[in-house]
Amino acid sequence: MTDPALSARVADFHSAYAEALNHERFAQWPDFFAHEGPCDYRIVSRENHDLNLPAPIMGCYTHGMVKDRVAMLIKGALTYRHMYLRHFITNVRAKRLADDAVAASANLLVMQSDHEGNSSTYMVGRYEDELLPHGDSFQLRKRLVIIDSFSIDTALAVPL
Amino acid sequence: MTDPALSARVADFHSAYAEALNHERFAQWPDFFAHEGPCDYRIVSRENHDLNLPAPIMGCYTHGMVKDRVAMLIKGALTYRHMYLRHFITNVRAKRLADDAVAASANLLVMQSDHEGNSSTYMVGRYEDELLPHGDSFQLRKRLVIIDSFSIDTALAVPL
Amino acid sequence: MTDPALSARVADFHSAYAEALNHERFAQWPDFFAHEGPCDYRIVSRENHDLNLPAPIMGCYTHGMVKDRVAMLIKGALTYRHMYLRHFITNVRAKRLADDAVAASANLLVMQSDHEGNSSTYMVGRYEDELLPHGDSFQLRKRLVIIDSFSIDTALAVPL
């Protein structure tokens, strides 16, 4: 059973996550993931996901890999065409698992805007997450990003 | 008076509805509608709606018609260019009616993605609903889909 | 600390605000702002905001200016190409301030549809608000609209 009150708390987590990425505070990104125990972050195409093809477009399987993912972004060492991004995370549904964990899903739309102020769709997809309680909020022990869009201009320079 | 706690429960219903359509589980779609008593599903253009012109683009006026609406989709007998769809249902507002029913409205954005991974806007519109309690959730006794977009590539092959 | 229950109440306010604008009930718009005391409504570009450049694209600094903002729209005296707009306000986060006020942020996507039914992105941005309790809901004492998009067809004819 999904739980609307729990969903509202997870939605607040998602909004904090979105805000960190939208403001390009990449150094905060690893703290949205569990530091101890399993830690899994993958991006897969919807087509592969539906066919049960496991190969991700990108994957981090430990917290160290999650930190590595944004190391170059934090240093500003990565060269890519800069776009303002904005994450719209909607239709959050959460339910408790057998242990303390929470399973949750949400839809994701990321809009991009260039420096001339032109906006377009950057990404359409879905999160399928497992979260653990952490203080008053949560940390991800697993985030699967299933993307409908994969002809992406900026080649996934920044995390989703 | 709209009721934010009730809105959260209706939002959970909308998310389940969106999930069934996004995953193309069309056989589930009729179960989001009341099986007994009045059952009404219509799609109208915003222009006609604002002018009080009643002719819908599509309408189902009984639960049987709702089931018929997806019969061809379930059989896979309908030929249309396949697109991945994703429903973003936001700004849900719900209030109790005099009987047990709930009146609710929400905004709807449906994004489509083709098999090359290109995403674009499929549909922009609004739901105006009446729902009845059903178990821990709801069923629709009336769903009016008021669409701002109506030059639709796929000619409304699938429900909104 | 953000408060999910408070966020849900603010989201209901945002949905009422969006609904008034989507239905072009411009005469209602000033009532979403505090009539007494400070009243501030500004639109700034994201670039200027990030650089701490204060010049807004548009600003109202009193409730009288807020009323003036829509006076021409109410009279129908403003000539612009009419588009149907629809506001998607998501990822609402609210927290209480020291006094009775509430600070809140949200993401904003406005889609536009022309009379031929073609939909496109009108605006991507973010609200940063301060709200005061008002009856069962709120009024804005400050609304900052930070816009990622600024090459806008209709030149900001209507409020955001």
C-alpha cells in the first residue's frame, strides 16, 4: 500500500535533491546517498528496462563511485555547454518495505534553458528508488533512473 | 473548501492512474472507473468547454463504453505509431461534495518519447473529476479531460 | 526545517493561484497578495539573480502597483496574441519563519497553447515566496519569480 503522508515526506526529499542539482551544488549530491552499506545509482533507457536488459547507460555501485561521479564537476574540470536545468519531480508514490526502508517512484521532467533564455525539454523519465531514514529525511540506497529521452545534447554531463 | 489531506489522497489515485497508462497496462484502466451507477469519461477541447459547447472529442457514458474504449488496445489490434508516454499530473485540488463523493481538479502534461529517444509535448490539459471512495482509494464516476492541445499526432489512440 | 504538511497547504495556495491565472480571472490576482503592509512582486532572470544583480524585469512594490499590473488585462485593453496558458507548480517546500510568516519555494513550468491546439513551453522558472496566514489559506507578502526563460513571445503580457 502506498502511503500519501509518506509520499509527501519523500516528495520533500526529492525537492531538496532537485534544488541541489538545479543550483549546481554538486558537492552536496553524494550526501543524498547512503554512506554505509549498499549504494546503487543507475541510469537505464526505458527500452532496455522494459526488455529486462541490465546494461545501464551509467552506473555507480558504491558510495565512492557516487562521489567520483561529481568530482570533475566540483573541480569545474569538465567542459560542456552550460545549460540551466530545472527538475520537475511529480507523482511521487511511496510505501514501506519490510525493514525500515521505503520504496518510491516518481516522474521526472528536466527542462533546460540556454543563456539566451530559450527553454526546451532536456529529459523525461522516472525514478525508482529505495530510501533509508536519515535524521528527519532520507538517503538513497538505490536510485534507478529510467529515461525515455536518450538523445541528450550534453551527454549526461551532470547527474539526474 | 479544498482539503490538502484529501488532495494528497486523490494525488495518489492520479499517480496510480498515470502509472497504469505509462506502463500501457490498458486492461487496468476500466477499474479506475466506478463499475456501478453513473460513469462518464469525456475529452473536450478547452475552446469548446469555455464556450459551453457540449460536443466532446470522445465520450464514454457507461462503464461498458469505458471497457470498449481500451478493448482494441488490450488485444493489440490497433495500429498506430508507438510512443512512450509519461503523465505529469500536478496541482491537485480536492474537496468533499454533499454525498460521499469528492470533486477534484488537476493539471495534466503528457510527454511523448519516440524509439530514438526524442521527447516532445504530447498533450496539455486539465482533469475535472468526481470520485467515489473505493477500498483505500477511489474510483471515478466522472472524468472530464479538457485539452489545450488538440493537434495530436497519434489521434488519441490511447486514453488520457 | 521544511515541513511537508505546511508544504501541502502552500501547494494548495499555489494551485488556486495557478487556476485563477489559467482561467484568466485577472481581477482575482491582487487578492493573492497582502493588502496591508509590505507587498513585493518581482520577476528577475536567473542569470541576474545568480549574479546578485537586483534589476528586475518587472516589479511591483506596493499592493496598488499589483492592482495596476492587471488593470489593463481586466479592462481587456491590452492587445497581445492570445494563448491559453497552464501553470505546473511542483516541488513545493515550505518552512515557518520566526514570525507567523512562511518561506516557500517551488518550480514553475508554464505551457502555452495557441488556438490551433499547438502546445509549447512558455516559461520555466522558480518561485521564492513569503506568505502570511489569511483565513484558511495565505496571502503573498513577497513573490520573487526567477525565470530561466526570457525570450518570451508575448512579452510578459500576463502575470506569472
